[in-house]
Amino acid sequence: MMLFVISLLPPCCLAQARGGSAQGYAFEISDILGRAQLSGSLEYWGVCDWSNGLDLPKIRPSSGKEIPPIDELRAMFAVDTMMQVIQSDGKIRMVENDVPADILNVKVHHVVLPGDILGPTSARFAILQAPEVRKFRREHNIGPKSEWASAAGPNFEGPLSEPVAQVELNDVTVAEAFDHMLQMYPGYWLYENCRNKNGERIVYFSFYKSAPPSFYASQERAKGQIIKSDFY
């Protein structure tokens, strides 16, 4: 009987039952991808409560074992039965199989991803403020409304980065535009869906940039020195 009652819950409540993991895991994912010099994306259902920052899907800490990054991420997301982790075209995709891809498939006629000092923040803002994206969100009532009701400024979401060459894109989907960001700033982009207490759909895009390869190389050198000192 209990299973039958649960099955009657509306999709919004089923989605709200997922997600809620701490933001700190986002940095752990970034570290795993960065060490392997890989980029990717994370698409999932979360909760509409960002009082404690970004929430992530159900996930568990890394084992710390030296295994391929895709195996490590699969093990971490094993607690999320809806999550699939695959590697395609040199990128690792972490996608819950019931996440709507409608907004990701919106075609943008023209967008310029600036390479200014705000880095991924400016590029993300440029994509989400494209007329086609704002129109789609308005017509389908996809919040937060502030992102399509007016041309609001970007929300700064990370440390300053060195300027890079801007990228001009024509006739690309939202997902393809975010993938182009990965060429400018290696890391991974996040696409979170949730429903607020009124049942309204909210989507949130974010980006985590990996540390440069020199950072991980220096860590490996430091680890090697520690190991050497243990034996001599």
C-alpha cells in the first residue's frame, strides 16, 4: 500500500525528494575531472532552496582510490538510481534520465561568449540572456522570472580569471553553447531543475572551472617528495 501511495505523488514532489546534497561535492567533482584534464556536464533535479548555496544530486564521498575518473564518479553517484554517467567525445556526462532537456535544445541564432575578466560568469550570462532563451522561458513560465523578465546583470559566481579570446557562435543550442564554454574554461557546467512550493519550474545554470594542469602537477611532485622522504 505504501508503494501505491508514493506512486500517486505528482512529478514535482518526486523531484523534490531528490537532490539536496551539499555544494562541497561540486568541488570534489571538479577535482576529479581536473586531475584527468577532462570536462563535462551535470544535469539533475534538485530543490528550490538555495539558502545554503547550490544543492547537488544524491552523492557520496569519493573513495580516494586511484581509479579512472568515470569509475570514480559512477561510484559516487551510485546512490542516485536516476543518474547515468557516461563518457562521450572526450567529455563526462552526468545526467539523471528524467531531466527535461527542452531548454537545453533551444536554438540560439547568435551569441558572443566574452573572454573578459569575469570569465565563465560573463559567458553564462550571455547564453541565458539570448533572446531565444528568454522568450522560451517566458512562454513556458520557467523561472527564476528575473532572468527573463528584464535584462538583469550577471551574478558573480567565482574568482576572477585571466581574460581569454572571445568566442562568437551562430545557430547553436543552449547545451552546445555551454560546451563551447568548456573550450574556453575547462571544467563542467551544471543544469539544475526544481519546483518551488507553488509547483512552478525553476532552472539554474552554474559552472565550475578546473584548476590548471600545473596545479595538479605540483601536487603530484609534492606527493612524490613526501613518499621519497618516507623511504630515505
